[in-house]
Amino acid sequence: MGDESLRDGGTAIGDESLRDGGTARDESLRDGGGEDESFRDGGTAIGDESFRDDHLELATGIEYFGTARVFLSDFQSKSQMQKVQQPKRSIKWRPPRYGMYKTNYDGAVFAESEEAGIGVIIRDVKGLVIAALAEKIPYPGSVEVLEALVARRAARFVVELGLNDSEFEGDSEVVWRALRTADGAHSSMGEIIKDTLSIMGSLRTFSCSHTRRQGNCAAHALAKRAIISFPLLVWMEHVPTDISHVVISDFPVT
């Protein structure tokens, strides 16, 4: 009786409590496992969200970068189109003022023979040739002095032809500035400049201007041709046929 009650009690108390304790512990263990699940769930929620956020930011950055590249490419294309659409302004010979002649002059150096060439061409307001000259001289030692000698020869040529009004134009900026300011400070060409201005001063009217090589092509061609001048050649109302195309290209467009 006692044993059975003990057994029953043991069963009732011990076994049941044991079972209850085991069940509780199992339940709590399973609940603890639930914490693991909640941890796993929490880890999934936090990790995946941050992973997705990182990828979203990366994708957004790539999209912005791609857009910027498109804008840059479009800008560069438009810039290239503007460069193509805006070609450099062409520099050509310009006729003189009405009632004047234009005398263009230029020099060329023949280094091998230590000589130089002088080219002068005089044209009217219509671009028609009045006279042209090609002369070969010894090289004076510097380009500046050569250009000064060429300007003086051009002035003498105009006087020799009996013309009274002329615009003198060359592509040497140094000589042009010296003539414009009557500056004889350059020891190497000071006397030449003074002499040139004295010759020009004998004309009724004269002026001096500067142009680029593209606007002085005919005089330059004559200067280069002077290498076969013996030592001087003059043409009246025309130029040699081998440079006639240069003069024709200078005719004013009407």
C-alpha cells in the first residue's frame, strides 16, 4: 500500500513532475530554439535588407554614372559639330580704296645660294594687274632687313611707274609697325625705313597695311620666282603664266 502509494505518489509526483519538468524544459528548450529562429529571422531581416539596400545604392550609382556619360558624350558631340560648323575665316587679298592702287610686296630666302628674292605686284580696285616685279639680290643677313629692303623696292617701283596713289601692304609685322610709326630705332634697318618713308612721301597719297601670308600670295609667288630672275624681271599688265592662277584666285567676288 505504502509502496504503491509511494509508487503512485512517485509516479504522480515524481514521474508527473519529472515528465512536467521534462516537458517544460523541452518546451522551454523549444522556446529557446524559437529564440534561435527569431535570431535567424532577425538576421535574415536585417542582413537581407542591408544587402538589398547596398545593391540598390550600387545600382542607383551605376544608373547616375551611365546618365552622366550620356550627357558628356552628347556635349562632346555638339562641341565637335560647332567646330565643324564654324570654320576659320579665310584671309584673302582685298582691293584698295577707290582711286588708289595696292602694292603688295614680299621677300624669299634662297639659303643654298645665300641670295634672296623680292616680289612686288601692283593692282587696281578691280584686281587687275598694273605691273609686277621679281628681283634677286644677295641675302642681307636677316629676314627683317630683307623685308625692309623689299618695302623700299616696292616704293621705288611705284615711283618709277609714275603712279601717285598707293597702299603698300606686306606680311612682315615688324616692317609694317616701323613704317606706321616712322620708327628708325632698329639699327639694322633704321636707315632703310627712313629711306622708304622718304620715297613714299613723294607720292600724293599713300598708306601702309599688314596682312597674313594668305592675303599676300601673289607677291610671295613672285619673290620665290626671283630665283630664276637675271637678276630682274618686270611684267606690265600681266604676270608670268606659272603664277597667273594665284592672281586669278585673288580677284574680288562680285
